[in-house]
Amino acid sequence: METKAQVLYDFAAEPGNNELSVREGETISITNQNIGGGWVEARNSRGEVGLVPEDYIEINQAKPLPSGGSAAPLDLSFFDSHTPAPASTAQVDVAQKETPVTPGLPSSSPDEPEGTETGKTSNNAWQSGGTGHPQAYQGPGAEDDEWDDEWDDVKSSGGYAESDAVDGGAMNRGGAHGSSMKIALNKFPGFSKSGPELYLLAKQPAKGTKLPIYMGEVGPVWAYPDYQLDCVVADPKKGSKMYGLKSYIEYQVTPTTTNKPVNHRYKHFDWLYERLLDKYGSAIPIPSLPDKQVTGRFEEEFIKMRMERLQGWMSRMCRHPVVSSSEDWKTGKRKAEKDETVGVMVFATIEPEGLQDLDMIEVEQKCEQFSRFTKAMDDGVKDLLTIGNEHWKRCTGPLPKEYQRIGKAFQNLSAVFTTSGYEGEATLTDAMTAAGKTYEEIAQMVAEQPKKDLHFLMETNNEYKGLLGCFPDTIGVHKAAIEKVKEGDKLVAASKITSSEKTGMAKRASTMSYSLQAEMNHFHSNRIYDYNRVMQQYLEEQVKFYEKIAEKLRQAHSQFTTM
Amino acid sequence: METKAQVLYDFAAEPGNNELSVREGETISITNQNIGGGWVEARNSRGEVGLVPEDYIEINQAKPLPSGGSAAPLDLSFFDSHTPAPASTAQVDVAQKETPVTPGLPSSSPDEPEGTETGKTSNNAWQSGGTGHPQAYQGPGAEDDEWDDEWDDVKSSGGYAESDAVDGGAMNRGGAHGSSMKIALNKFPGFSKSGPELYLLAKQPAKGTKLPIYMGEVGPVWAYPDYQLDCVVADPKKGSKMYGLKSYIEYQVTPTTTNKPVNHRYKHFDWLYERLLDKYGSAIPIPSLPDKQVTGRFEEEFIKMRMERLQGWMSRMCRHPVVSSSEDWKTGKRKAEKDETVGVMVFATIEPEGLQDLDMIEVEQKCEQFSRFTKAMDDGVKDLLTIGNEHWKRCTGPLPKEYQRIGKAFQNLSAVFTTSGYEGEATLTDAMTAAGKTYEEIAQMVAEQPKKDLHFLMETNNEYKGLLGCFPDTIGVHKAAIEKVKEGDKLVAASKITSSEKTGMAKRASTMSYSLQAEMNHFHSNRIYDYNRVMQQYLEEQVKFYEKIAEKLRQAHSQFTTM
């Protein structure tokens, strides 16, 4: 019943982190393979259970037999649409869920999906259900199929899903999103601890399509697709299953390529995140998803916010030339999870085309430069988020309350004046009442304004905080590689590697550096675009806001008699 | 040496208020006649010292002999300009300080001043020194004459000058000013406890000019002068005396009638306040002066604020048709202090011209109406002050700090961006730096704005708080009179008053009601003018403020590239 694994490297558990110390050569039992973040839960021969880095072990490929029920060995792609199925049907015909390949998708893969029993062409993530009609929202319970059971098992058997505990209450804004991702990276360093020598000394670099890097105007750049993939995350709907005992939110995801919507739940996005992190995390910052939130999950505003953030995350992933061309968008779930080109091995798929190998000094300098920059920007972004957060609180809390009180005070005084019994009072009292109402309106404007401008500034910085939080790990891989290459002579002298292996290491480190430079240039170009856009939007809305206040006050002023 | 006085009515000291219980017929020694607020300090035969209401006693007119020195019985008008005099000259020729009467002053009195030895015509308050040359500021020490010594004695021998203790620290804004006046009225209720029967049953109503009340469009109104007296309080200068041991601030007071400046210190204003309160307080709200402030007296901002408030107080007094026509502006200090037409006796000088006597029901209704109105307005004004005060704190404290931090955060992030090494960064970073600087400028604008708008709104409301704080006492006098008139039949039956005295009481209560109505109409007309003006000014400045912010942000926005 249990999956066994061989331990490849020693791993010392960090106390208090639910980790399990293992030694090279040890055989362990995998008790939960779906922890995510590069970790699996395992039990050793002494019966101790804990987390072990995925990359430190080799899972035995002998799979348990199908046994009917929720643990069925389905190899359904995560991105298949979910058609209703009777709850008693343990096995669902995969083929029914397959969809034709989407024309226009960037870098459509030459590898056709495996494991499709009917021979249909692709399980594209962005396409609608098999029969060709758009997969609109099917109502609560419609999604209550075997897929959900499988996903739910992941959830229930886990217990280590750290993000569940991060934000157990009120909605956070610009706070926990990014930091929870950092926690994830710190706690589940998966790829970063896998050691770059896996790639530097790999005998057989990965086969298949290579990711080219070209020399652009700004330096090394990724190959950008002609068509920019994007998708729209919209129309969140509440669904429930198990006769209402379990409920969830489903989002409609529509790729710009096909314009056909598919429904997805948060955990489905989470699966994609885990896959992309495993596969690209060493080379490309894969920001974590918006936080899970346990309480108030169905509050309208929270759902809207999560949807927006899922949209932001999806758009960022779609915008990335390497990530958007990934097979992970199309491959079946089981197959994607079996992909061996994960961790540092991603560099084996990168090909700096016609670019000279860099010397180690330059590699190191670039690495240091990016490290400094991302650290400094991370500080700057966090600073702006802290300030923005406080400003948000003031703008939605005490400030409008004060304007409202000023408005009420004017109106109140005006009401008192009307009781004076003095003639010729009305012009003043009417004007004062109008002025009071104006300040009440201003109060409302002030309270609503952050949603119109600060929100986007915060969200953009929040996204960048998430991205920047990934860089220490990404850069860490590079630094480790550099250290390894520096040991080259020593290793040759100790006959641990051959001289040609040493040369190969340097060449591969150069490839890693090109990859980092391409990624940094991608990051910079996006950053300039994003900050230019968000600053413009912020200032534009601010101008409108202040102009509208001035106009309101001008009207209020005009009601007083000139003396 | 000491002034003796006969007690006219029983007075029971309120415990803890430094008061002295006295019985009718008792002889007491006056130990300090300059307490103010209708009180004197006295010692009884058992040696106990405390405050006694001025109106409850009759001071023996036997004056102590001149004795050379600071206690010299000078009868210099408070409003005489202060010409330098040798410190050893105990007696100064009063006549030298007399000035010719000012043409154009409202209701110039037919009574020429008494006690002027040279027969010169008037000691007008607003005129410059005797010799006809304008009395410009004469530098520190110039004012160090007998006047100051006398004033200082008042101060040092007192010890009951409550306002010294009211505001012993930081500058207050809209807070203590009005409330200290209320304290003064509560603690030194002088006129309000004097009992309206003094006037209602007075054998010989006051001689001299009567203050007429006419029927105007809005009801009974005071007679308004053709020329509106006003004065400018300006040019505060620090002076010192006793070789720098004592220092003070002198303000230049220039009446619009003569345009000739006189220098005055705070305590000189205070003397005028006390005189006006004694004389008119029963009929007209005489707001107290701005608070004294012991610490930080020479801080620039405090001086400016006090000057502004003294200006406001002076203007309000000048604007009042009854107060501005008062002899107190011209009379010598000693003479003014000997004026017997104080307290409720002021009503004896009021003459409703050609107006029918009001019946008691109407008198009572009017009184109730004004009582309700002033109470409601007092609440409204205090509410607005509290809110304004909080708003002031926010606008000068946390809010600009936040804008500044936003500005710094933008600039900081921009500075980080410049280190990216990425080409084409400058357009964004220049624009972001400019946006950051704009928010720093906005921070400064926000912090400075309250001085431009909220300040005047606060000051006006503060003034009204002071005025409204006087009404309970003014109205209290009326209510007491109404009660007395209601007892009329009983008193006649008990042979305490004659039937004709009863009729006289009703007639005089009617006069009091006309006086109150005239005062309320004056108050309403001023109120409408003041609030119309201040609301307009506030909104105008607010419009400018928001427009300027919008304009600054528009400029900042224009620096970003359109995409």
C-alpha cells in the first residue's frame, strides 16, 4: 500500500519544524506525497513521521495497485474541466475529459499527452469541457466528482498546509501574502537545498525542447513568444458537496487563446503553483498564491480580493516566456508530478544561443549585483507596503470619521441656528447644512478612495514582495553553484571529478548566469512596466479625487452669501 | 491705611472657594479691591480673610492719605498712554496725560470727565499721549513708570488671579479660553448673585444718558452708532523692567477713530474686561480675555495668537453699540472703579423708547427661548471645537507624517531602481522621485493648512464659546427678576413693598426683557455675519488647498510615460 523511497543525501531535521532526519541509503515510507513546497511526509523504520525534502530522496516507482475509491490512481490532468460524475463512480474515463489542442497557444508542445486512452490530443489547461460547449458554472455540487475527492484527500491527509494557518481571521492587505510565501520558502526550501551539483555534474542533460536565451539590447533575454498568453479569472461562485457539508469557491478561468472558460478551485491553482515551483523555482521566481483564508472564506470582499490576486498571479505566470510555454499547462496531473526535470535540472533545458561562456568572476559579480538589488527592492517594497497599510487604515478609519463628524457638526449648528427665531437666518442655515452634507460626502469619498488607487499600488507592491521573496532562494542556487565551481580544482586533485567534468561545471555555471540575467532582465522590464502603470493609475485617481473634493467644496462655498 | 466697608446683605461663603461669610451690618476691612469678577478680598474682625461679593458691601468713601510710593492713589485712566516718568516720582500730574476728545467716536458723552485738574476734556482710551505726537513703541523700560508699579501691585497682592493658573503650559487652541471664562463666572459670580431687586426696587434709577432700545425689523434693537468704532491690535513687543528681572509683552492698540497707537499690556486689557464685566455683565455677555499663559509667554506663536485673540475681543467690544459707547473707554482708572452703575443697575440706564411694557408671560417666554437657544448653540459650538481640535491634531501630526513617509517611500524605491543597471530606467525613476517629492510637498501643505482655514473656524467658535458661556449668568439675572416680580402680590400682602413698587418692578422687568431681546438680536445679527464669513473663508481656503494638491499631483502624473 505505501510508497517506499530511498534517501539520497543526509538530511538533518530542523527542530520544531515537523521535519524528519534521514541518512543516505535509508529506506523510508512516504505517508503523504502531496505536502507541496518540495516536501513529502515520510515515516522511518522507527515509526517516526516528519517532512523530508523531496529532492533528498528517490521514490520507488512501484505504484500501489488501483483499489477503487478516493485513493484511486487517476492520471487526470489538473487542467481538465470537471464534468459531473456520480459520486459512486470511482473511476472516471479520462478520455471524456480530454479536449482538443488549442491553436494559438504559445510554444504548443510537440509532445502529445500520454495516458489518454481515447487518443484525443491534449488536456490543455485553459480549455473547456470535452464536448466542445463552453463550460459555464454548473451550480453547487456539479463539481462534486472524483477529482474533488482526490483533492480533498490531499487536504485532509496533509495537515502541514502552512498557509491555512497564516491568516486565520480578518482580511489582510499587503501583509501576509508575500510573507507567507517567504515562510513557505524558508520552511520548505526544496529546490534550494537540492544542490546545484545535480545539474553541474549531470551525465545526461535533459532531452527535448531547449529554452533559448538570446542577447537583447539590455543583455541576455528569454525568447519571448509572439503571442502573449493571458487569462481572465472571473465569476467566483460558491459550490458545495457532500450534501452541503463541504463548500468551496469556484472561479471561472478563461484563457485569451480559446476564450472558453474552465472552473477552478483555489486548490487547483495551488497544485499548479507547486508544479511550477518544483520545475522552475531554481531559475525563475515563482511567487506563491494569495493566502488561504480559513475563516470568512465566503465573504464577498475576500472572494473578490482572492480572485483579483489569483488573476494577478495567473497573468504574471502567463506573461513569463518560460513559464507560459511550459508543458505543465497541458500535461496530466500524474504525469506532471512524475516530471524529472525539476529543481536545478531546469538549467539543463536552458540554451544560451550563440553566447560566449562567461568567466566565473563575471558570473559572481552578476549574482552579487542581483542579490543586492533584489534585497534593496524588497526592503523598499516592504516599506511602501507598511506605509500604505497604515495610510489605508487612516483613510478608511479615523479620517472619514472625522470628516463625517465635521459635517455633522456643521449641520447640527445649522439646525440650532434655525431655532433662533431671528429673521433672515435661512440663507446661512441652508448653506451651512449644505456644507455639512458636503463634508459627509467627502467622508465617504475618502473612505472609498483607497479602493480606487491605493489598492492597486498595494497589490502591485504585494505581488513584487512575493516575487522578491523568491529571489534569495533563486540566487542561493547560483551562489551554491559558484562555490561548487570554485572547488573544481580541488575536486579534480582529489579525483572526485574529472578535468572535463570541471570544464563542464564552469560552462553550466555560465548557463545558469545567463539564465539569471535573462530572468533579471525579464523582471526589470516587467517592473518598469508595472510601476509606471501603477504610479500613473495612482496619481490619476488621486488627481480625480482631489479635484472632485475641490469641486464639491466650491459648490458648497457658492451657497453662502457674499458680504 | 485700610479701606473699611459695611456689609449690606448676608453672604454665606461657599466652602473651598476662598470666600468669607459676612452678615448684614458687619464692618470688614478691604484687603484687596482688585480681585475682579465682582469680588473683593476682605478681612473680618476675627482676622479671617476671604472673598466677598462687591455688591453685598458698601465701601467707606474715606480714602487713605497719599503716602508716596507704589500704593499712591493715582487716578490715571487706564487708557492714558504711558509716558516715561522717573521711578522716584510718586505722584504724576494726571492732567499731563489727558488728551482732547476724539471727534467721530460713537455716542460722545455730554458728561465731561471729572477729576481733571487742568480742565482738559477727555482721557480717551484710544488716543496717544498728551502732547499730540503719536505714541509709538518706546522700547523696553519706557513703560516702566508708576502705572506699571501699580499694576504689578495688583498682581502681586492678589493671588486670586485665577487665570494665571488656568493654562500653565502648552498653548491651547479652542479649549481653555472659553472655559476659563466660565470658571471665572462660576467662581466669581459677582453680578449674577447681586440680586435683581437692587434694580427692580431701586428708589432712584441712574441719572445721565440713557441707552435707548428701538423697535427694529427683527424686534427690539440697540441704538447703533453711525460710526463703527474698531481698533487694531498689532506689533507686539517685548519689554522689561527692574533691570530685566520682569519682562512683558506690549501690544500696539490703534483705534480707527484717531489712527494713533497706544501701547498696552495684557493686564491693561484685563482691567478693561473687569470694568466692562462689572458694568454690563448683567445685560450683555462680556467674554473673558484670552487665557493668560505663564510658561512660554514669549514664544512667538503664543504672542501672535494672544494678539489675534485680543484683537478679536477688542473688535467684538468695539462692535457692540452699548459697550462701544461706554464711558469706561475714557474714564480715569480710579473713577471707573468708583462707578456705581454696575451689576444689575445697568438696566436703570436702559430706555425702551416708545415701546409698550411687556406682560410677564412674554418676558418669561423670551427668556426661556434665549436660554434654550444659547444652551443649544453652546453645545453645538463646543462639539465643533472638540472635533476641530482633533482634526487639527490629525492634520498637523499623523497625516502629514504619513504623506511624508509615502513621499520618502516613492523616492527610496526610485533610488533602488536606479541601481538596477537596466537600461531605460531613468524615465521611471525621475518620475517616481518627482512623485515622491510631490507627496512631501503635500505633507507640508497638509500640516500648514489648518493655520489657513481651520484656525479661523476654531477662533470664531472659540469666541462664541466665550460669549455663550456668559449667557447663563446674563439669563440668570433675568430669571431671578422674573421670580421676584412673580412674588409681587405676596410682597405687597406682607407689606414689604408697596403696590406702586410692584407695578414698577413689572415695568422694570419689561425693560430688562427688552434689553435681553435687543442683546439677542445683536447677537444673532453678529452671529449670522460671523458664521457666514468664517464658513466662506474656510471653504474658500479648503477649495484652494484641494485644487493645489490636485494640480501638484497632475504635474507629478504628467512625468510618467504614457503606455
